[in-house]
Amino acid sequence: MGFSRVLALTAALCCSTCCTGAAATQIPLGLQIYPTVVRVQGPGNAVDFRIQGADLLVEAVLLTEGTPPQSVRAAPDALGESDTALTIYLDVTGQGKYALLFAVNPEGSVVDGNYQEEVNHDGHPFGNTGADYRWSVQTQSHAQSWSAQMRIPLRELGLVPGLTPKVYVEYKAVNDTVRVLASGDPLSQGGCKLCVAQPLPELAGLSVPRQAWRLEPGVYAQAQASSDGATNSTLLDQKASLNVAWQADERLELRATFNPNFVERAPDQPVLAYAEQFTPEREETRQFFARATDLLQSPGLKLVNTRAIGMPSAAGAAQLETEQWRGLALVSQEEAGGLLLLPGTFSNRFVTLGQTRSSVFKGIQALSQGELAWTAVDRQYSGIGATQMFATHASQRWDGGNSLFGQFAKSQTNTCDQAATLVACAPRSGQAGYLRFNHASAQSGWSAEHFSLDDDFRADVGWVSQVGIRKWRFDAFRQWEHPAQGVESLRVAPFVSNRDEQTGKPLSTFAGTDLTMVAANGTEWYATLMPVAKGRLDEFAQAVNQRQLWVGVSAYPGGLLSALQLNLGLGELADFYHALAGTGFNASASATLSLGKSIRVQAFAQVFSSRADAGFAYSGPSYQASAVQVSANWQYETFSRWRYVVTQSAEQALDFTTLQAQASRQWAHSLLWEEAPRQGWGRALSLTSAQNVETGLNVLSAVAQIKYSL
């Protein structure tokens, strides 16, 4: 019997066992559920929606062959890719740009947040999960199925009068195989999920304002002690904090935060970071800023990144939404102690900031199948100077998976760095541009992009990691379904890219092919072959070969080992520490273990090793870096958990004059307990220790927070 015939997915606003009161209003919408990873024969299943009072109520019953799919409890806003999950995307404007996301797994763990089509569809599977919406869900396991009942208050949706919302439903079942069923086929529109969303006309005429106000008072306290064997220091800090939001009318929302602390879900301090070269850009998890991420993100250059606002003492925001226009004004006052990224062509620098004021303004005008937007940013550095940036972008999408995006930005600043300190200097300006065209169908497609950044371009509240360059890139792909027995799909994707300095001096040229094969059980094998790869490592060096082969596998075995990913790169990996050509490897592995229904252990390890071609015999690597992190999460209630994390990072660099290796190793441990419901009392306690083995520096830190959400 095919999978589609043993899965019955029915979404309704009300279930007969949990709804009382006024009769529910049914929305006459019938959706087809398509298998999108493992394609099997058989009809889809209907999806129905209802309205009752001021709530959107959803019921889903999901049947499987044999036992229910393996699933685990996940931390709030951290439900992983290895989880069986039902996800609802609610596009409240119906314009196919962004959606509110609600997801749940069979054990009742939830994810919600903002999903932006152009940014998230090929990135994080759940978009940005920092915005916590106030909704409830109940799940129940049966012999061969599990069910979920969702209650989503309409006031959380921010319905815009005159616009028709749309919905996209996705169900991912992970056990000994991976099956994804959805209410539309995104591949027909180049992977665009919201492009195949279905309208909910009964929501178009509703006028349901968001909750009039929200208030979250809290108290934050920190104690820290450090010692390096010669000196000791202590730090005691306690503050009262407040988050407040007021819905002035159905279009305008005002928000403010004072002395915010965001210990829950992810400690803000970077003490648990991997070695620097392995540290990914962190997602925004802070509630005040996360509610605007769908407005601030763009698919081109990341010119606004609220993580760059590191230590705000106070911040305020005004957000306006109408039928065709969305706008945001955000102002923050930051304390001293943050870091500012100063990008360069070959290397980046960081400087320590004093008091700073950041102002961000964003406006988006909706087009028929696109948008026109502008962004203005002003950052004032107390007693030093300022940086301003203005940008505009436009996008357009056509049926059949064709899209065009263009972006232009201009900046000016009168600050620069001197001995790792920001100082005033002569004014200078720079500009940046980005252009991309995509054409994609289910079987084939191609894309072309070009961007250019001046040497003096600055985006101080953004994340632009390299300037003084021009780059173009061309990608294509061709996909075959069921090319052989036991193979679900085969994808071949050649690419070529070229990067040079603004002066025209070459930086790098890459050409190769990505190969991806999905087995019938959902295991994904992939390889990247780069026979053409040349690049310069610093301003004065000659271009050297960097030809490489990358291979990897991603699987969901089920049972104890719920997810596994392995990657290995071999070839001419440059020794960037010494700016020399070299050979070596870059290997990484990650695994997720499910210990029962409420305990998850995640492990990550990565090693980079390169032997520089220095012109003399040396058997070992000239540079080697490694990082290992193990985290254990015990989710004993939906919003309550314990988490322990241990991280070890190490670097080893060869001194060519003595042929002796210089090592540096760091350890970090963190224990977090939190109870973080969406309403009511929330509590969190974090204990952290960090140690540098070579210098003897030891740091102990304790952070406690209590808050109340009205």
C-alpha cells in the first residue's frame, strides 16, 4: 500500500474533542498533499480549515505504516531537521514574500517564527525562530498514528484588511526513511513554497487587531570571576529589564525594550563559540529584534543584521503595515563593550566599541509579483564619528520559477581603526551592488549573479565580510527522477565563479560540479569536484592552485541515531594562517542521538589541517585547527529543559624559524536550566566556565533571570 494511502492529513480549526462554545465556521478549501522527496503513487489528502471565535484551530491526524515515526522532544525554537514535524506556513498578506510559521512534532515540541521566501527557502528549514507567538498545541500518539490540535489566535497573525491570506502545509515523516508531503509542489516554481500556497478567503474580510499590549518585566543578575594565575578579578551586575509592545491600531505596532537580557534558548555571550574559522553567523533569537527580521532581511547583501547591535541598554521600534506597504523604524542605545567588524579584501579586523546609537529605517512597497524597498542606517559613535548607509532593492518573480533581484547601496563614514581602536578620520564613501537572475523548474534551471563592493564601503549594522571586490557566478542544474533502482533522484549542478579586486587584479577563479544523489530511503550523498581553483592568499602573493574534492552524506537512520552528517574535503587547501599554498584536509561530522522521547544529544566535530609548501621537508601540518562540541538537552515539559554543553577548540601553528609548533587550546562548559512559557512566569539559570590551557586563564560565570509575560 502506498504511503499516501496510509497517511490521512486533515487540518481543521476545531476538533470534536477539544472545541466548545460558538459553532465553527468552515473554510471551503481543499488541498492536495503531494509527496515531494519520496514520490509514491496514490491520491493526496484533503486539508480543511475552520474559524471559531477569535482563534484559528487546526487538527491533524497523521497515519503511518507500523509504529509511529521516531521523534524526540526538541528545545523550543530548536526543533531539528531529524524530527517528524507538521508545519503550517501562514502568508498573512498573500503576496508570497513572508509567512508566520508554526510547527510541531509528535511529542509536542514546537517551533514558530518568521519565514521569508527569498532568504529562508534554501537556508534554515524553519526560517528565523526568534519571534515567539502565543499559541497552543496538543499532541497524542496512537498505535499507528499521531495527532495534533493547534489553536492560533487570529490576533497573532496581524491580518491586513483588504488582503487575502494564503496557507502552505508541509508534513515531514522521519523514521527509517524520509517522506515529505505538502499542499503544493514547490519545485514547479523553482523551490518557492509560498508561490504554491492556497488562499484562505474567509480570513480576508476579518478585522482582528493584534493584542493591544504586552508587558514583560524581568530581573537579571550576573556574577563572574576570572583568574590567570597572577591576577584575579570579579564582576557583579544586576539590572531590571522591561519589554513592552502596544498595538496602536490594526496597522501600527510600537515596541520598546530596556536593559534587555536574553539568556533563554541561547546564551548571548560568545563563550561557547567554536574556533573562529568554524564559528557560523548566529541567528537572531532575541524577541524584540526577531519580530522584525522578515522586514530587515534581504536575499542579496546582508546590510542589516540586528546581531550587530550587541549590548543595547534601550531600544524602540515602530512597525507599520498596510495593504501595499510595510515600514519599520528602529532606534537603539548601546553600552560600551561590543565589537565592530571592519571588513577588508583579504582579512577582517574587529575593534571594541564605546557608547553607540543605531538607527534603522526600512520601507517595502509591494508590487504585483515583487517588491521595491529602501533601507537607511545611521550609526553614531560617541565622541568619534558616524557611519551612514542607504540602500534600495527591487525584486520580481514570474510564473515558472523565474525571478530577478537587484540591490544598490551607498555608504559614508568618518571613522577608521587605529591600533584596534575606532578613531575619527577623514570622510570617505563607498558603494555596493548586487544583481541575480534565477530560472528553475522541477527538472532543470540556472542562475547568474554579480556583485561589487568598493574598498571603503561600510555596513556597520550589517554583515558584509569582504570589500574591495567584484564577483560573478553562474550555476546550472539538471535533475533526474528514479534514474536507477534504489535511487530517488540524481542532480548534477556545474558552476563557475570569478572574483577580482576593484582594481581588476584577479583574486580567485573556481569551476566545478556538484553531484547529489538521494536514495530511496532519503539518505543523501553529495560530492563537489573543483578541477579549476586558483586564488591569491594575500595582497602581494601570486595565485596558487586550490583544487579540491568534497564528499559527504546526510542520513536519518532512526532509533538511537536519529541524524548523521559527514563531510570530507581533500586537496590543495591553503594554509591561510601563514598565507602559503598547501595540501591537506577539512573533515567534519555531526550526529543527533535520541535517548528516549525527551533527551537529545548532539555532537559536532571539525578538523582543518594544511601543510604549507614552504620549500623544505616537514612531515607534519604547518597549521591545524579543530573544534568539538557536545550538547545534551533534556526537555521535561514543552517549555522547560536542562541543557549541558561542552566545547573544546584548538589551534596549532608552525614557527618556521624554529620548526616548533605553537598550540592554543580552550575549553568551555555551560549548564542551562530554563522554564520559558509564552505567558506567565519565566525563569532561567546559566552556569558557564571557560579555560585557556596555555595561558591559564579561567573564567566562571553565573547568570540568573526571572521575568513575567502578560
